[in-house]
Amino acid sequence: MNQHDFETALMRMWTTTRIPLTRVHMQVYTNAPRDRIEKWVNELAAAGIVELDSDDEGEALWRVRGAARSTSGPRTIDELERLGRLTREVDGEAARSAAPRASARPIHLASRLADAPSVHDEKSLLASGALSFVFGPIGWLYAAPLKDAVPAIVAVALVSSLLPMTLAASILGVVAPVSAVAGVLYAYRYNKTGRRASLLELVAETRAKLPPGR
């Protein structure tokens, strides 16, 4: 790992997790040597990118300046590793379950290609829901179109930066389950349509099916 890789990993750790930026956590997260971490983080501090802080117990913490901290990401290295294992497991299970279908006899395949997504490109509903619950709209990027995900990510960033931390955390805590449901719907729509489909299209389709006057 070089200095650029370390800085990139540090920014990712700050914006996608709630893990305190202690030297030990940075060493475990980046797998960089301790002496290099000391050198690189001091250079980032001299450049005004990070600043030194401390918690209530006097533990030295680093903070990234000019970037909102994640309010819904993993809080510990253990939570981060468990989320990674969960994502890999559900993706692996989705791939294994898709294999028999891919090798099945292609009955009426020509007439179904137009409206059926490839089984090799399906999104895991469980992975999409889990990512969207933990990371908020950032998790939508797994299956949602950018026109849906980007505005939601910006909105969450504004809430996190403009409101007091306690109030922002309360609001985002309520939003997390809604985000997870949306993530599942995005993955479902992707598997059904074969593309990243906006949920606004689903709303329009539902309204079109309602009787007149509803």
C-alpha cells in the first residue's frame, strides 16, 4: 500500500463506516505498517485534510475535514467484516441458485429473451436490502439507477451535515428500514426488467392499473 492508497482507504473508512479513526483501527482497516501510518496521517494533518481529536476517555482520534461522517455504517471492524461475509454469502448463493436455471433446456427461449434478464446478471434481494439498510441510499447503487440513488445520497449528506448529530441520527434511524425496502424493490425490478429501473416507474404503472377516479 502506498500513500495514495492509504488516503483513499481512510476517506472510504470515514464516509462509509462509523468506526473511530484510531491508529489501531486504521492499521487493521488498511493493513498498512504502523510506522507508515504515523508518517502518512501526519502528512495528511499538515495538509489540513485530517485533524486530531479525542473521545471522552482521552483516546486520540482523527477526523476528516470537509466530509460528512457516515451515520448508518458499521460501528466496529467486526460489524464491517460480518457485513462483508453476509454480502459474499448471499451473492454466492444467488450465483449457485442461478446455475441450474442457466443450464436448463431453453424452452421458448427466443420469445422470452426480450423481457427476461439474464440469470448471470441477477441482483440478490437480500444483499440489496442489507446494503441499503446499513449504508442508506449508497446501498441503492447495487441495483438502482443513478437518477434515484444520487439525489437520495445528497439528501442524506445534507441532513447529516446541517442537523445536530443526535437529531440526524434519529431521522436516519427511521429512514434505514425504508431504505432497505427500497433496496429490495430495486433489485426485484432489476431482475424483472433486466435494467436499473426507477421506482417512479413502478408508481406510474400502479396508478395506471387503478380504476378511474382512484
